[in-house]
Amino acid sequence: MPEARLEDSGSGLATAGDGWFVVNVRAAEWWRSETFGSGCGFESQEFEFPQLGINLRVLETGEPNGLYHSENQQEAFLVLSGECRLLVEGEERLLRPWDFFHSPAGTEHILVGAGDGPCVILMAGARMGTSWQVRYPVSELAARYGASAEEETTDFKQAYARFEPSKRGRPSCWDDLPWS
């Protein structure tokens, strides 16, 4: 297997082909959302990893990492620094550094930044090609954090229609993050 080429996307290095590669978080491509925090996916939109999605997410206080949802594949989350609220199956839990959350397929969940500074979370999820499905239920708990769908749907575009899309760029709290 050859080494993948990395190219500067304007917000860091992203894969420009298949193959193995090494990239430092400081140099990798980053995306930011006005609503849902910032992320480093380690892969480009053109060359996604086919079996495992893995990324770092940075959430500032009050920012959810998306909308409350469940997937038909398992996911895993490890808090590396800071604090966040886990909204899971209608319950709320505070997570701190080194807390791990396993989300079996079908588990409704979302994470929301908490505490005095940014939270960094390592996220991983199984990918099973075209069989991957997400459901966005309406949740009173998630709505308190701006993280509920307005009506239940399995359509990503419908669920996120009212939000600005993410743009390339680093988190505004970059200098406060562990690797800076």
C-alpha cells in the first residue's frame, strides 16, 4: 500500500488519495461551525475512510457536536480534556477527561460542551457503506441545548436545514487547546 499524498486545503493538510499517512493534529485540516463546534476528521471529503470514521471534536461551553440522534452503527467517545454533557436516552451525564462513552447501535445521544473552557473529544464510529442510517428524534432535553431536530427525520439535509454549513477553519479557542 503506497503512502497517501497530503495537500493543504486552506485549513490544514487533508488526504488527496488512498493509502497510509501520518499527520499531526496541529497540521491537519479543520472545520468549524457557528453552532456545532470544530472538528478535525483526518480524512478529506473526497477520500473518506470506508470502515471507520474517527475525528477530534472541540466544543466550547454550550456547543453541541450536532443534533440529538441515533445511528444503526456503534460509536465511541473519549473525552481528552475539558468537560461536556452527555445527553443519552433522555438522561444527562457530566463527562470529564478520560471518561469514555460507548454508544451501541440505536442509542439516542449528543454531546454538549460544558465547564470553563473548551472540551476535546476523540470520536470513532463504524461505517458500513450504504447501510449507514441516522435517525434524528425530537427531544425536549436536547432542545434545551439547541440540539434537537424540529421534527423527527432520517434526512440529514432536513434535520440541519436551519443551520449554516461548516466551513474550513480552526476553532476560535485554538490557543487554549492541549496541542497549541
